[in-house]
Amino acid sequence: MSSGTQPKAVVELAAAELMGAGVTHCPHPKMPLWNQHPRVFIDVAKTGEGRCPYCGTVYRLKAGEKAASAH
């Protein structure tokens, strides 16, 4: 048994892939059906990345991308 934590998936997104106000959702469409959980919305506009509370997947803006933030 390993004492370290297993690395989580990282999904890099272009700003054009985000929904309004710099938000994306998890699970993303490429996740296999057996590995899905309830849909949650993740704000990546504030810090450039966000983490899914269910599976730990990190959603990150690609280098140089800027997301529109909520008003």
C-alpha cells in the first residue's frame, strides 16, 4: 500500500470552452459513463483553476487564457 496520494486528472481548458461567467462542469463529456457522479459546476475564473469535490479532477485554464468573470 502506498503512503502517497494518487495524482488526480487535470483538464486544461480554453476560455471558449467555459460556460458563462468562467464556469465549467464535472464530470466532463469525455469521462466514461461508469466513472460519473452528480454534475457540479466549478468556477475557474477567479483563480484560473478549480477542483471537483467528488472526484478531485482539476480544471485549469490553458496558459495565456483569460476567463470572463461574473459581475
